[in-house]
Amino acid sequence: MPHVPSPQPTLSRRRVLVCAAALALLGATAAGCSSTPPPEVDELAAQLDRARADSRLATDAAAETRGATAQALATVASERAAHAQALSDELVRMRGDDAPTATPTSTTAEPAKPPTAQDVVGALRESAESATELAAKLTGYRAGLIGSIAAACTAAYTVALAVPRRPR
């Protein structure tokens, strides 16, 4: 008996669409399993370190100060601790695991002089500038978070810790 060729299998539009949808789903799933963190992770981690350092600095300065300045420094320390918590929460959400913790550094140098309110103002100014630059690069929630932090730092050093001017 001679060999009779069989007809080519026919593909319906429905089968083509189902296969395309399956491939798209598979591609999206593979992209979601990527182990490479977004580039903002390092920048947000740097902001987290700044917030923690500013909070410690303001706490230390408040311990050496009295009156309204001490209260303002305590408020700044509290606000910067809240910023650190918000940044930590966002990093956990982005990475899916714990946020980086600050590594304590030990030095054997002579004890440093206690920080002053002006030291805190300088640190807040640097933090505000850094956050302002980063907020301009980000979008969405992260841009709003970092922009809010920049505004809070600016308000802290220009209003809460402003040196009172003498009346003329």
C-alpha cells in the first residue's frame, strides 16, 4: 500500500491566542522572580542610614541642651526615627526581606565633643539636599516619601531649629 500523506494539523485562532497568553504569563512570572533588586534600593538604604544618624545626632544634642532647643531637638529626633521606619518599611516591601541594619562602628580616637544644635542643622541640611535630589529621580509613592522627608528636614532646620533673630 502506498504511503498516503496526512493533512497538516490546523491551528485555530483560539489555540494561537491561548498559547500567546500562556507565553506572556510565563514571561511575566519569570520577570517577577528576578533576584536583581531595583536600583532605588541602594539610594533608599542611604537615606535610611542618614535618617538613623540624624536621629541619633539630635538625641545626643538634646541631652546636652536645655529649654526650647532641647524640645525641638527631641522632636527632630522623633521625626527622623519615623522617617527611618518608613524607609525601612519601603525597603522591606521592595526587597521582600528585612531592611539593612546599620552597622555600628567603633573608634579608638579621643572622645568627641557633644553635638550641638548647629551640628544637627548641618546634618539636616545635607539630608534635605540629598533627599531633594533623589526625589527628583523617583516616581510614584517613593518620590512622595522622599519628597516628604526632604520637606520635613528643611522645615526642621529652617523653622524648628532656627536661631531667633534679635529685634531691631
